[in-house]
Amino acid sequence: MDPIADVELSNSPRRQGLIHAAAPLWKRKVSLAAESQYVGHRFSTLGTHVDGVWLTNANVTFVPPGRPLSFAARVSNVFDTPYAQPVGYEFRQDLIPQDGRSVSVRATLRF
């Protein structure tokens, strides 16, 4: 809210939140982490109402002791929540739909 003009600003949620937790498992070789974030409702630059959204992500990392190689997997948008992000005037549309659930894996070699 712009207190001087008394208008709602675009892409400016009044409420946001983030919860993050991580825990080592299995003799500290595996770690599990999860986060959940909330972005409250807001308006696009053209005044379109954008609903608030909860998004949850999860990560698993495996680090074998004494090895230079580690492995990780990530699931983004675990609950496959549909949502869109408001964008500026440089785009034709005022909302861009975002990806649903996605999975990625990674191997890291340290030397």
C-alpha cells in the first residue's frame, strides 16, 4: 500500500512467510531439508488479482564419507500447486504461469 497516494502497489503482497527445516540422517551421510513459503495475494501491473500461494520444496543430499563425490535430489513445488507471477509492462501478458512439480538430480565432484 502506498500511504501517500492511498493505492495498492502492483506485485506487492502484504503477507509473506518462509519455514525451513533441515536434519542429518543415517550417520550424517544423508541430509533432508524442506522449505515452505507463502506469498500473499497481490495485483499485477494491469490490476489483475493474483491469489496467494503456498509452495513447498524438498531436498535430499548424500555425502559418502572420505569421497569427493556427493549426490543430491530436489523436488520443487512438491504439491504441484498451480500459480502465476505478475510481470511488468515489458511483457504482453500481465501474469506468467509457473512450472508445476519438477525434479532435479545433481552429482558434485570436489577436487
